[in-house]
Amino acid sequence: YVDPSQSSSDDLDTFYDSFLPTNTNVTTIAASNSDDQPRILYRYRHVFSGFAAKLSAAHVDEMRKKKGFISARPERMMHLHTTHSPNFLGLNQNTGLWKNSSYGKGIIIGLVDTGITPDHPSLNDQGVPPPPAKWKGKCEFTSPRWTCNNKLIGARYFYRSPPLFVQPLIDQIGHGTHTSGIAAGNFVGGADFYGNARGTASGTAPLAHVAIYQPCTGSHCGSSGIAAAIDAAIEDGVDVLSMSLGGALHLHFADDIMAIGTFRAMERGIVVSCSAGNDGPKNKTLYNEAPWIMTVGASTTDRKITVNAVLGNGEELEGETGTGFPAIGKLDLVYPRSNDTGMSRCFDGHFNTDIKGKIVVCEGMKYLVTRVQQGITVKGAGGAAMILINNKFDGDTTFEEPHVLPAMQITYADSLKLKAYLNSTSNPTATMSFKGTVIGNNRAPVVATFSSRGPSVPSPGILKPDIIGPGVNILSSWPASVDNSKTDTKSPTFNMISGTSMSCPHLSGVAALLKSVHPDWSPAAIKSAIMTTADSVNLEGKPIEDEQLQPASVFAIGSGHVNPSRANNPGLVYDIMPDDYIPYLCGLNYTNQEIGIIVGRKVDCSEEKSIPEAQLNYPSFSIIFGSTPQTYTRTLTNVGKANSSYVVEIASPDGVIVKVEPQKLVFPKLGDKSSYSVTFTRTNKGVMNNTTQGFIRWHTAEYSVRSPIAVVFQN
């Protein structure tokens, strides 16, 4: 990070070059492929003023002495965190939000990811207009075989030396192909997963444009390349930025390239959607926690590819799989475990009992060996079928995976029933039958066990995650066929995977639809519309549950599950301008230099009005309680109807009295603003836990504007 105001030259590149060691010939180095030569890798103009360079520790020490130097930090590695999901979100052809938004036409979604498969049918440009005149992007494929079109309008890469035999931008692991299909894949008929979940696939904003920015070689994504990718996306003119990746946990915002880069994107009017991380269900496991980012957790849809098992005692169990199979009649059931640890032997294949021709019970957790690999081990030893059991940690989350033998994964509740049966008889048996694709699970959405949870560590006064969306067993585009039984090499290729990497682009697509209908809305207004209209109940009308099938904490679901149609007409929004974050950052006790790195200009907190975190005009509340009452204000902007009056409904968290003044807000005209104050007072009555939750809801007969409240009690 450097300060351009200290430059004696008007040319930024010359200023950057001046920080290299004095004996370095810039021209020679630029042409050199030597890894040990000091050289500039990327020059940033938007995410911050500075550059990424290959330098030794001694070179950095020399650079610190130069005028205009602010700070330096080492490279960090980041890690990567749908035929039915649009319908599950209420998006249907020729009606509703899809029709009103023209399916996202004219909106550009930029994805920072592992590359793309440019000739995938999901990227066909049928019905997609040419990119808007503002678009400045490039198509940097290195082979004439690959080209851009009106759907895929940009493709850029940000690494110096691609691995041997790997073409830049061509997705080698499928992640970027999958996320781009979720966000904006065009309509493709005949999509399926091993013949299941068959239908027409599409992204959330199927006629939006796609631009891919690849800072990753395989699954390795360097922070300098990510910064360069964000910098380019801002320059190119994207409208939405989708990033399904994250760095280290609990980073100070001034040390987090995701937070810094996305602040600059938000300043330019770009909506930023990021994955929350896959380290749940433990608390305080979030990534991408800055309040200008939409932080997205993962949940299930109401579609399952089901298998039924009937135990010898008549007990019926339901599980999931990705691959169908003929019905299996009554077979012996075995659960081979280590005598020392009690762990399943499916991990290592050292079976201490004969499994040939039997249904084998294995552990469902994937942390030692993948579930599919366990099936390969069982099949190799002669097992006829496999039942994967969940532990308490994984709870209700099960996966639809491409097993090599008849298999099913069952929930923790059903796993207990299975274990009880195994312990009740010396001759356990079972049958298994494949039931196929079933739609209509009324418990959906359920929070995925892996979805990272709050509270936020760098900013506990901001409730995170913001929202949840579909992220379990999501079918989307894939570089190659995963089904070796298919003989038709021209059929579209899709895969089903899970993660907050999948929920993030769903929300990116929703943001694109909203931006198409409401081009004048700020990123904060779009995010507010999504949050305040989110569903807090499942399809059955009961509170959304977590993986334990208990009512989910707001630290798991944030404001709830996205409801795109309602988000299109929220009535009121909590808006935040870029400068509003400066008093918030001052309130976090960041230094002037640290805030300057984030916001890209000089800041003096002694001249700013510092505010507590919870005073930011955020669409939710996170209250850290000692004993003193706390009062905050919020301002709402009318985007619904003129001459509207909203009254407040309060659901106070246990142990807290919530008082709102005034209790009625009147908006004579569209665009009018009205403020209210809310006071939280601790009572300590009936509090069984150190966290409780409630909500504030402003409503009319037509609109409901809901803000969740999280309360953490400190002793």
C-alpha cells in the first residue's frame, strides 16, 4: 500500500516502479521468467493504491524507507468455499420477478473463481442482448477454440505461470463453471444427475451477462491475484460481484483483501455477494464478515433423491443418494468397526468381519475419507450395498452423491434407530429400494450442517451471516460428464455439489434481478430489500430449523431464507452510503491509516463522528449486553407506495425489553425518509442462555419489513 499524493510523478506506474530495489531494471525484469527476480506482479488502481510484487524480506525493509510507503504484507492463500432451485425460490418462466426483470437482461455478474467452461450450453447466448455500452471487459482465452459471446462477455486471468498443459481460464476443477451456472446459466433442457433430478436447468438470472475473473490455479487462489481480479471487475463495469471463496478466519478488515477490495466495489455501486464459509455448525466460523458484503449461508431445498430401507424389525428409514439402483431384497446387515476406536472400518478397508454380499453400515462424515471413496472400498471388498450414518454433528444434512454401489445416507435421527436395531438382534437384515426424485419436503429450507455461523468476531455488533439460500445438492453446469454410463457425448454436462459456494451465486443472481428492476437502488438498498423480506419460516409455516431440526439461531440464518419475489417490492429499505461506514470503522477503534487502507483516502477519526457498530443503519441488530441500556437509531426510505403508514411489531428477546419510538412511521411520498429509535434494556428474567433473539417488524396491510435481533449477554 502506497500513498500516491507523495509521488513526484503524475504517472502512477512510474511511482510504483520507484519502490523496487534501486538496482532493478524494470524492463528487463518484466521480460524475465526468473522467479527469484524482484518484480511487480499486479498494479492496482481501484481496490487500493499499491501493487503486488515478488520481493525478498530485505527488499521490503528497503522499501519501507521510501517516501509514500504505507504498509506491506505477505501473500495469503484463499480457499474455495440447478434444475429446481430457481423454482424453489419462486422464480418461474413468464411470470413474477423473472418476467418483471427480463430474466436479468443487461446486468453483468462478475465471478472471481476457478475459471469457466466457455462452450458449456449454460453459456449459450440465445435471448441475451449484446453487453451494455459501459462494458470495458476483455476476453483473454489463449486458444482460438474458445470465444466469448453475448452471455459470456469477459474472461480474464491473474496468475503468471499456469501449470503445465493447463490453459488459462479453462476450469480444471469445475467450481467456477458450477457457480456461474447457478448465478446466470441460460436455459438448458435435458439436465440431470445420473438420470435423476431431470429437467430444464437455468441460473437465477438466466439472461444476465457473465464475466469470469480467474485468480486461481486449481483450488489455490492467491490474495494478490484476487485483488487484481476485483480491480479489473471494477474497471470493466460489472454490476454484481460473486465470490465463493475466503481467506483466514476473523481477519481484521484492514488485513483482509476481500474486505478492502469489496469496499471499493461497493463504492462504485457494485453489489457484492460472498460465501459465509463451510466450517459450521460451530459458532464464530464465518468468513467475509464486512457489513458492505452480503454474507450468504447455505440451506436445503425441498427436492430429494430418495432411497428407502426397511430393517428386519419393520422400521423404515429414508435416505438420499445420487445414483439409482434395482431394488435389493433382504440381505444381512453388518457394521464393521475397529475394536480399539469403535470407528467404521470403511475408512481403511481393514474389515474385521465378512462383508461379501451384505449391506455395510459406514460413517457418513467425510473428513477422513470421502463418502464415495468408502463405497469404493466396500464394493472392492465384495459388499453389496452401503448405508452411511450421520453423527450428531452432521444431524439432518445428507448428500446426493455418485456412489459406485447401491447406497444411501441417512440422518442422525435415523442412524440412532439403525444402531438400536443392530444392538437388538444377532442377525440384522435390511432391504433397500430406490424411490427417485421427490419434490415437496415441507421442512425445507433446513440450515446445512457445514454452513458457517456467527457471531462475527471482527465486528460482533453486526449480525452475520446476512441471509441463507440454496446450497445443498445443487445441480449446475460442469466441465465434463460425471456419468461414465452416458454414451451421448453431446448431452449437456451437469454435477450436483454442496457448499456456501453454491448459495452465494444464488444470491448474486437475485441481486442481478433486483438491479435490473431497480437500477437506481444502491448496493445497501438491494441488500436491505433481500434481508427484510426474507422468510423466517419453512414451507410448513414453522420456524426454519438447523441441522439438529431445532429452531435455527439468527447466527445460522441471519435475516432468514431469501424470497426473491418479496425482495422486489420491500416497501422500505435501510440505505447506507459509502461515507456512512467511516464513523463505523472509527467506532471499531481502527487507526486512521487502517481506515485509509480500506476506504482509499485519508481519514481522521478525531474529526469524524465515531459511532458504535449497532448504530450503523443496518437491516438487523446485534446487541452485546453488559448492564447498561442501549439506544440506537435507524432510518428507513420509502420505495413502496406514497401516503403509506407503517406500524411496529416487537418480539423482544428473552431477558430484554425493546422499546421503539415512534411506533408509527408515515411516508407521504416515494423516497421519503423516516427515523426511529430503539432502546434495549436488560431484565435478566427468564434467561437460560447467553444468547437470545427476537425481531422488529414495520408493516402495513401490504408490506412487512422485518429486522432480526441477536442479543449476547456478557457477565
